[in-house]
Amino acid sequence: MLRVAASSRWLGALALAAAFAVAAFFLGQWQWGRYEERQARADRITAHYDAAPVPLGDVVGPGPLPLARDWTRVTATGRYAAGDPLLVRNRPLDGTYGYEALFPLTLEDGSVLLVDRGWVPNAESAQALPDVPSAPDGPVEVTGWLRLSEESLDRSLPRGQLASINLAEASRELGTDLLGAYLVLDMESTPDGARPERPARLERPDTGIGPHQAYAFQWWLAMPVGFVLVFVGVRREHRESVEAAGATGRGGAGRPPRTAARPKKVRIWDEEDA
């Protein structure tokens, strides 16, 4: 069987099987990495989302928020800046796309925190902007979850609109420095205990980990498939060659097999000897 396996045709098939095994290994590694990322994100949300809020200054400053503190629940006091909000386009809520409304909140120490107060539906036409509930005047206490800056989508949009919640782009739009995270609003209240009107609350984040772990195992289990197919093919070809050689041996080399000897004639009548 080794002689069959050493043929150029099967060596080529073996190389393809090896290439597939290597590709399946790395695809499994990639899916496993995706699984670990989703699992770590779910763990952070589970640990922080329903926790008691902590003071904002204990968690974030001018520098970027550490990944481990993503979704940390915090509380802060300040005043919303006057003016229109920044609108983030193409944001879904319950399967419908609209805008998320971002308002800069000036804190007691003078730093500015970007607050995502919630979601509003699209206007009747793409050229019109939606109606957004105004932020309250005067001091306000906000409670919510800190989020990392999103990646820039590098799109040119009308002034006052963003394609993603990228803090660098938001800072340029507002003309002021921002803290290293933005806040997804849970609740806010004024000193008199009133709850101001606000856009719709954002959905609770999804903590599902997806099918990535199963996909990783599937790729790794598929690694030997190519080698198994090559082995089966080589074994079949070897068996066929052995059977063909056996058939040739029984018939002799280059000549038909001998016929059986004719039986000796038995005498029945004496007259046959006459």
C-alpha cells in the first residue's frame, strides 16, 4: 500500500489534505477567539449592569476607559450644555432604525461627559431631523453605564450628526474635550426629584455568546477528514491492484488457463476392441 501512496497523484492529495487541516486549525482558532471575546463581554455586562452605581470619578478620567470597566454603572452630577444634541444615525431599537441623542454634561469639576440619553425614530423624510426631547436646565444627577468609544466609520455627515459614537469625532463636533468614555443613560433626576422627559431607553445589552464555540469544535473535528479520505482512496486502489494481480496469476502469464483433462472412456461393449 505504501507504493500506491507514494504515487504523485496520492502525494498531491495528501498535500491538499494537509493544507485543509492547517486551514481548519486556524479557522477553529479564529472562532475560539470570537467565542472568548463574546464570553468576556457577557461576563463584564453580567458583573456591572445591575450593580450599585459608583462615583464617576472613581472609574474614568481624560484617558480611555479600560476594557475591564466597560458597562460599569456610575452616577454623576452636572449641567447639560445648551444647544442641540449630536445625533447618531442608523441606530436600531426593537428592529426599527432611528437616531441616538448625545448631550454633553458639564460636571462639577469642569470636565465634560457625553451622555447618550436614548433613541428617537427617524423623521418622515431623510432630509428632516427628528424631534428630540430637550435636556433639563439646571443641575441634574445622572446614573448610567460607561461605554468605550466606538470605532470611527470615517463618513462625512452633516454638522451635528455622527455615524458612530466616536469620542474624538464628537469632541470635534462639540468643540470641547470629553472624558474617555460616554454614558448610556439609565435615569436622571433634578434636585426637586422630577424625572425629565427623555428619548426612549436603549435596550438591555445582549449577553449571548453565539455559535462560535461550536464552530471552533466543528473546524477542529474536521481537520483529519482529508487524511481519512486519502487513506480510504489509497486502500481501495491497493486492494484493486492486488485483486487484479491475483486474477492474472491464476491464468498464467500471457496465456489462457488450462482446461480440465477429458475423462478416460469406459468400455461398455467388447466389440469396441475388434
